[in-house]
Amino acid sequence: MQLFAGIRGEVWSVQSRRMLVTDLHHFLELPPDTPGPAQRLAEHLINIVRAGTAGDVGTAWESALPCRRRPANRHCPGRIIVQRTEPAAPLRWQCSICDDEGVISNWEDSPFDLRRRRMALANPVHEIVISDEVGAALRELSLLDTDCERLVFRIRADRGSIILAVTDEDLEELIGSVAAEANHESNRRRRQRLDAAFDALNDAAATANGW
Ligand SMILES: [Zn+2]
């Protein structure tokens, strides 16, 4: 049961809310025969770490990541709110709607730590509203460099909309990455999702630049 070492720390807090206490290291490099639920949990926690480290430090913010809970067999419509306070402190997360919440320790300097290593240039930023499908397609991209990955995991939810904040250069780079990955994709359905994301970003670029 080594696989579940990371979730063995599940505890009940005094308010009897369930708090999932996890150590990211227990979810890295899972063997290929890991059961599906453990793999999905690992993917969920990894995405939370990406969002938590891509966004700003200090304040809690609502990411585009969907809640994984399925009360009464329906997807919880909530999204994951993340908060990163300081290095070496566990990342905190909670669903915006249900009581799913947890903390993740040992995220620093993992391959999913997207904290910026250098100062960013303050170029004008476009706020682009995208669909959940486009957001999910962007999260699936496997060939992104760290700067693009940070943009994708900074995508936030705001009053029901999903918002991608990018400069012209960011957007151009992201569109290029989507196109490159779509060109190499042999799975037809995934290619369709990438093509749809490509079209949506291209339209957004055209609008942002008044083309
Ligand atoms: Zn939820």
C-alpha cells in the first residue's frame, strides 16, 4: 500500500470537515500499474501545485481547475481555490462550492513548481475569456515550456468565466505550441480538441489586436 502513503494522512479537523493532507512526493513517478483512482488523484494534486505556484503568492484565488467530487453522481460545479503563502509552507486548496479541501506539502522544486525564477516584463496584458474545453485542452499540452505552462495554470475563474491573462507575445507563443502539438497528434479526438483551442486562441488574438 505504498501508493496510498500520500493519502494515509487524511484527517478530520475539529469542524469535522475532511481535510486531505498530502505530500506531493508520494504522488510523483507512480508506477504504471497504479490503480486509476490513485492516478487521477495524483493528476489532480499535481495540477493544484501547478496552479498554486503559477499564481501570485499570498492571496487565495479561484483557478479554472474543476472539483473532482461527484456528489450524487453529478460533477460538483465548483472550482479549486488555491493559496500559496511562503516557501516551505504547504499549499492550501479548497473547492469553491463543496467542502473538499486539503493541503499539499513538499511541492517546492518539484517538476510542477512553476514559480517564476526571474522578473517578468510588464507588458500590456489581454484578458481573454475561454471555454472550459479550451482550458482543459491547454492543460493537456505536453510540450509547453515553463513560461507557457505558467500561463495555462494561472487561468482563473471569475464570476463563472474562465480567464486567460496573456501579453501579445505570450499568446503568440501559446498558439504556436497548440499548433505544433496538434500537428503531431495522432489521436483524432484529441486533435479536434487542440484544433478547437487553436481556433479560439487565434480568434482572441485577432480581437485583441483589432485585426
Ligand atoms: Zn466541489
